[in-house]
Amino acid sequence: MFYYIFQGDDPSLTNSNFWEEFFLLKPKPAVLESELCKVRGDQLGFIKPMIRSLFCQCVEVLGDTNSSSHHIKVCNSVQVWFMVLIQLKIDCGGSN
């Protein structure tokens, strides 16, 4: 599902359950790393809106306590967000 996020188009526009399904799946760091490695520096601006949307969805999951799968989605959302941050830091050559 990372593939769809980093294509630049919002997958939730064609699948209203995208984010619900996304956060129920256990994150796979190798897949995320692979997808982010495909993104060149000049493409970061293109996918920035989807990275922002991913962050917003992660935060939204933290506040959604009505779901029966709340704990699973919270764990997965936090893990995904930290994986993205770490991978972008590595890809951008940051040391801070």
C-alpha cells in the first residue's frame, strides 16, 4: 500500500476505506524503504502532499478511540510515521 501513497495521488479518493485498511496492516519497513528509495530528491516536492496526508492520518488515528481496532491502528500509525521520518532523514543525508 506504500506504493499507492508515494505515487502522488491520494488513494482515499478512489477507495474511501483506504486509510482504515492501511492502518490495520502491519507496516513492513523493507517495503517502505524500497518505495522511498525510488523517490529522487527532485520528486520530494511532488510527494510532499501525500507525506503530509499520511502524517495527518496518523494523527487522526491517535484520536479515534471509538474503533474496536484502535490499539492496532495506533501502534501501526506510530510505527509508520517514525519509519517515514527515519527513512527521509537517511535519504536526505541528515545527521541531526
